[in-house]
Amino acid sequence: MAIEQIAARFGLSELQFALGVIGILILILVALINLRSARSKRQARLHVEPVMGNDASHAGELERLEPVFSPETSALDATQKRFAIDPRIDCVITLRFEAPIKGSEILAELSDWPRFSADWICDGLRADGAQDQWGSLDADVQYAGLQLAMQLASRRGPVGVLELSDFCSRSQALADVLGAQIDMPSVSAMLESAKELDAIAAESDIQLSINIAFDGKPKTRAELDAMLRDRHFSLSSNSRFYEFFSNDQLLFNTGFLDSDRPITGISLLLEVPLIAQEQMGFERMLAEGVALAESAHGRLVDDNGVNLTENAVIAIRQHLDGLYVRLEQSGIPAGSSTATRLFS
């Protein structure tokens, strides 16, 4: 059958059909390369003869053969983000070992994995049955299983098809090398989940602002600093804005401040998905905005400089109520660890 007929059957142009075929071939090639590389490393380690006894002439050789998991060589070093695996936003792949495997062997296999742009994590299931608990890998512990998870979406957008395919193919190769049974969702299903998560994030990623216009003379940075500290705001670590905390949790902050020019007003900013509804972030921010406006002899205005009315505040509250309900129904309640990761 001619190429144009095959393409027409799928509703594609000849160019689209050709690009799709090329993409599939690339994914297959990546998977084969990963599998071959993993098997080669495994075989190389198995062919190393152990050094027996206390022969001093072999002591240096033994030290060179034993893997060393330093912060520079381990794929799971201290710089990798730690988070609890969450099937709602992660592609979760589970490996079950036929016999317990030492953590050092697993870490050796993971040592050359790339630093994916999407957050990922690896947890092990201890073989000693310690409360059937998953946790970070320890080189000296025996494990009965492994979980690999990659975050499917964030504020950067959904995970890319090539990156997710590479992650899955490396996981399959790891299972083959370790002789493990693998439970892995299809790449297409995970890509669809990533798109759905990204749509939720795009719809719910709302930052509310309350603007305070100083109708009197502009404030100096020192005057503003005193006014904000009096309301229990704290200067950020980079000294560019101020933060308002409640019970050690950040609720909202000011916009960036330019200390080189007179300050004619400030904005208070609230990242809605990151604050639980019961924290009443908007109400707290509104109250602080009113207090600051009174202290500065200013007024609350919208982004166009128009006075903020009671009707506008009511409309904002109604919109927020709907947003909180949507996030709850999506299984990603505002202020939860899941929401924090998705909207990071």
C-alpha cells in the first residue's frame, strides 16, 4: 500500500505520517540503547573475580573494585528533591525482586541516570519487613522492591514525551538487569494524565493581588520598612520584598520593591493554590491591606487604580469558593503537599 494511502487512512498528511514514524523509531532506539548499556554494566561486574584472604598485593585492587557512592557520583545525592510519591501527579513504576537486593547494587545501576528536568525519586521497600515502609535507598540495606516516580506536570508544563519515554525505558532496563517483575503504566496513558494535570494547573494557578496606593507623599524604603514590620511582615532573604507568615507558614507577600526610587504604593500577593482554604488567606491579606492603607493614608485599588469596592470583594470571594471546590474535586486540595508540588 502506498504511503499516501496509509497516511490518508489515519487522516494525516505524508509529512505528518513520516514524522510520526521517525519519532517511534527514535523511542525504540533509546530503549534498546538503555537496555544494552545496563546489561553490559551488569555483566562487567559479574565477571570481576573476588579477592580472597588477606593478600596485601591485592588490597589496592579490591578497593578499586568496590563502588563508592559519594555525593558527586550517586544519582540520588543530597541535591535531589525529596518528596512523597503521589500517584495523583506522578508516573509510578514498581519493581518487585525475586530475592532481596542490596541498596549498593541498586545505587550502582542508578549512578549514570541523567538529571531529568522533571522531578523524580526512587524509594526502596526494605526486605526486613520493617512496617512495609518505603523510603530512600541505603547502600547497606537489603530491599525487596523499588518504586520509581517522575512528576507529570508543574508550572513548567507537562512532562515531555521523550523524557518520560526515556525514564520508562531506563526503568524497564533496570528491571531486566535486577531480575525484577515490573508494574509500569503505558507512556501514552501517563502523557494523557500529564495533559490533564497541566490543564488543572493552568485553570487554577491564580495569584490574587491587593494594591495599596499612597495618596500622600511617596514613602521612603525606611518608612515602608517600619510600617510593614509594625504589621509583622518580615523582609525576604534577598531583601527585595516582604513576607507575612502565620504559624510559620507563608500566607502572602508584597511585590518586588525598588529601593532606588520613591514608593508610591505596594501590592500584596497571594498564591491561591498554595494556601489551604481554612487558612483564610484572602481574608487575612485583605485585613492587612486595609490596615496598611489606613496607616499610610492611602486606599485599596484594583490593577487599574480604581477603588476596590465591596461588590468586587464579594465577587472575588465567590470565585475563590469555586476554585477551592474544583481543586478538592480534582484530588489536589489547596495547600496540600500535592498542590505545592504541582504549582511549583
